Amino acid sequence: MNNKAFILLSTAFAASLACAQVSTVNEVRISTDRGRAELSPQNARNPFRLAGSDDLHTQTLTRQDIEELRPANVFELLNNATGVLSTEGSRKGFANLNIRGDSNFIWIVDGAYLQANMAGRLMKNIPIMAIEEVQVVRGGTALTMGPMTGSVSPGGAPVDGFVIVRTRKPQKNEGQARLAVESNDTVQAGLWVGRRVGEPEHKGYIAGLLNYSDTNGPSELLDNGAGYNVWRESSSGLAKTGFESHGWLLDLMAYKDKGQFGVPNANLHFGPTGNPPVRGTNGNWFVDPSQTDLWVINGSKTWSTSQTTLFSLSNTRSHQVLNTTSPATANLNDNETTHVNIRQHMDFDKTRIALGGDFLHWHNPSGMNYFEGIEREEKTQGLFATVEQKLMGDRLTLDAGLRRDKVKVLHGLDYYTAGVQPPGGVNSPLIFQNRTLPAAEFFSTGASYQLNTDWKATARYAHAEQVSRNLNPMPGVVLGDDQQDKWELGLAGSVNAWFNPSVNLFSRKVANEKSVKGFTYTAVRPTPANTTCRSAVATTGANNLKWNGTSDIAECYGQDDTLRQGVELISTGRLLDNGSYRLGWTHFTKLQRVELTTPKDIADLALSQAWGAYKVTASAKYVSSYRGSATDTAAYLGGYTRVDLGVGRDWRWNDMNWRVTTYVKNLTDKKYETSNGVQDIGRVLGLEVVSQF
């Protein structure tokens, strides 16, 4: 469907609705019942409850936000969060997030802990219609969430935060149908139905969702003659059931999807170049098939007013084949992750204690990304304990937590450079089995103080220590243990209905943070030579390094003391009678050796205003310009302001509430980049019809 035809269709449809003889309602919303015990922030049945001192670096996007922002997927939704950037990778890279400059975070879906390298591929397919809320925990201080050690990385870098996704759970007999049509031949269609059964003392529910989405992506070409290659097609289904009786609360969820998708091509300054430039040769990487199976059991048992046991068991499997046409290749990528979490919440009058542990098993038998054919497998065991104490008439709350994670690598590889297979490939001497890494330890503490009924102050500190083992250092470098220190100071309050400000100062300092500083070139023909590390300087990109099959390349590590410090300012409030806004600004005051991954300023704005049966929604995102590569002089990322607008109308027909919305994303058609060479698709026009029954 071209843009002109789409505009005509949207205009005609909207006009017909405006003239229709139907009764209107003031506003239609799919309800989000915050009375659910497991959603209440401080409830003992909430497996992801946080200390009060965590408030100001945590943000929750609700079902109402999803309705008003109309994101195509969870990455579009999270791009509206403060300090968060959605990024796209090219070739063998995939969708990811940048949170306050960090990208080492963990996704948790209904208690299922996703392996980080899998998550970017899997989360883009989960229908936005299935999601109740998404919580962003920006700091790595939530020690009860799950293992804090990153997998598939040198020494397992500490986790910098969590993204917690909760799927919908019916609070009554209800359903929703949605159809969205957008430019670029895009369509999304879904049906969600939920039903409650039983009595208040013994109650249960059942719910299900079916969803289909398809897009061709832009028909225009990038500046190197290649297509965008962002086509995607998928079908998915979700089933959920549970019950509550005699102090037990149990939820079971199963999710499955199947489809295929293109991996975005890079433009001229990052894609294949030459003199003259080689055009249209990005390879058109694509995944076909892509299949996901996920199931999770969450439960809790309330033994008394002070004792609650919580547990979860999940398994996630993905089957993908990564293909390219020039040259023709097909790389199998199978992953499986199993996670068990159990904890005891002990809530006394002024004291709250949590004790528990985790077990995580990740297995990649077929190899992944740049290490195809090389089996990877890890098992992680963790223990944690947290305590909170209220003092001074409950105005002051102190908290502290400890965590210890131990990783055993059953099948591993001492090689982490993207772009080149390790020396010897599947027979590399860098492949190993049965290595137990030194335990990683984490500590956090915080305080929150209620100044008065309207204002609250918070403070938080976290420390992490991990050992990097079996890394090849640069000459003259003695690699030390990683140590990470984080702190935050915040103040939040309410001035009036339209002005509720908060300010949060934050700092992340890492001693001995590892990165590739050079390479060892080992000639394989005719005899080994030149085996000393030398600096990674290359004119053709950091991953090429003049490798032509006559030498093997192994990376050499150095270490830096890195620092990110900044401030976040947020304000929320009402607009007129039926309106609201949220304004956020993240500003970095210090960036030490992390300038290539972090814009100094990120701002976001969301507005919603209803007039009778009509509702106007708008959002904006500003990202300052920053360098994206040390070797590519054209790699400037950010430097844009993106604006999305929508106008909707509510009405009631056939005993159902309906809403139709016309909208535009990226109003000014900015072709910005948040990953080197991967540009946004530009302006998108859309029409959405939602019914609630």
C-alpha cells in the first residue's frame, strides 16, 4: 500500500465514523487493574518488588501507555522511557536497548529469565497486545531478580539493569480485538480473550491471545543501493491460566511464535565500501525460520501474615536459521534456557526480609552469531538476601542486600571478537570444557526518607566484584579484577496536580573494565610468526584487520577505569480535565572512556488529552549527537528529535466499546541512527481499530 492510497483510506474511514449515528462515550481504555497482588509494588506476593530507595530509577509503562503510544513492539514502547534508547544491529546483530549508556541488562517475561544474546531476537515478536506492563529497573541493584552475572562474556560483566515484562491477566470476563494498518504494507491483527471462574475464596481464570503481523519495510533504497531489509512476518499465540485458593496463587503461561524476518542492512558509511563504492552488497541477512517456545510457572503460598513463599520455573527454546544470499550461507542457532527461582518473603511489623536462590542453565548446542558450530553451555547458581527496616515512625526506611553468583562453563570459548571465527574454528585450542569461574559478589544498600506527605528523598549505593579469567592481555598489561560502584541520590514530590517533579543524580564507576585493545596475528602458512599483541588499528573497519585466510586473529585485552555520571529530571501531571503528561530528561555530566556509546542528552515527552469522544496523543524523543565508532569518521549517532501524533475517537456499538485512531510516527521523516549504519525507516502513517467486549 503506497502512502497516497493509505492517506485516502484513512481519511475516508475517519470521515465515515464521524458521520455515523452511534452513541459516544467519554473515553475507552482497556483496564489495568493495579489491585492484582503480584503488581502491587510492596505486596509480599510480588516476586519483583523493590526497596523504597529504588523508586526513582524505576519506571513502569502500563497498559494505558501501550494504548496511547501504539508501539509496534516492546522496543518501540521502551524507546519512550526516560534514558532508554532502542537500537538495531545489522548483519548478525539484533535489536537491543541502551539504558543510561549501558546495554548489559536482562529481560524477564512473567518470571522467565531470558539469556541476553537471545532476548533481542525473541522480544521483537512478542505481541504488544499481550503485555500488561513493562518495568524498567535502570540500576543493577535489584539483587533478587535473578543472576547478576552476564553470560557469554569475558568474566561475566555485572548486569546493569532489568526489563520486566508482565503479560495480561483478566480481572473479569473481557476481550479485545485490534487491527492496525500502516504504510510499508504493514498489518497487525490480534484477539485477546479472558474469563474468570469460581468464587472469591476459590477463583481462577483462563486467557488466550492470537496475533499476526507482517511488514515489507520501505521500498526505497539506502545510499549504497541496498534495501532496508526490515521485512518481518510472524504468527504467535499465548495461553494463560491460574487459580487462587487456600493461600495459593498459581499462574501458568505458554507462548509460541513462528515466522521469519530480515536483519537490517547498513548504509554506505558502514556497509561494504571501496573506490568506487561497492553498492547493494550488504548480504541481505535474514532469519528463516524463527521459532520460539516459552513456558513458565509462577506461584506463591501465603502461610501467615508474615510468611510467603514464592517460586518460578521457566523454559525458553528458540530455533533459528540465519541466512545470507551473498555468499549463500545458512547458520543454525538453537538456544535453550531454564531458570528456577525460589524465595521466602518475611514481613514483620517494621522489618521485611527476603531470602532465596536461583539456578540458570543456558545451552547453545549449535553455536551462535560469529561462533557457529561451537557448542556453548553454562550453569549459574546464585544466593541472595535482602532486609528492610522502618524507623522514625515509618518515615525512614533502610535497606541492604547481598548476592553471590557462581558460574560453571560446561562448554566455552576464550574468544569474544565479533566478525571472525576463532583460530582453528571448531577445532580451536581456545575451546574448553568444565571451567568454574570465581564467584561474583554483589552488595547494595539504600535509604528512603518521607520528608512530609508530599516529598520523599532517596539514596542508593551498589558494589560488584567479578574476576576476569583466561583473557589474553596486551603487552605490559596486568589484568585486574572488575569492580563496579554505583550510587544514586533522589528527591521526588508533588507541588500541585499538574506539576509532580523528581530529580535523580546517578553515577556508575568501573575499575578495570575490559575491552579489546589489540590482536595477535598468527600466520598459519607457511610457519607461525608474529604472535605478539599489537594495537587494533585498521582502515577498513575494526573487524576486518586485513584477515585474508593466511593468518588467524585472537584478541588481546586491556582495561580502563570508566565513569558515567549524570542527572535525570522528570515531571508528571494533569492537563485540563482529561489530560496528562510526562516529561523526562537524562543529562550526563561526565563520560570517561564511554563517549562512543552514550549521548550526553536524552529527553522524552508524552501527552494525552481527551475532549469528549475524541482523544489526542503525542510523544517526542530527543537524542543529542554522539560518536558511534573510533575508526569510522562518519559514524555520528543520535542528533534527532522524533515526534509521534495520534487522534482517536471513541464510540459504543453493538454493546461494545470501540476506538479508531489515525496516527503518524516519526512525523518529520528523520532517518536517524542509533546503531552505526542502521537508519530509521522514516515516517509511518497508521490506522488502528480497537474493540473491547
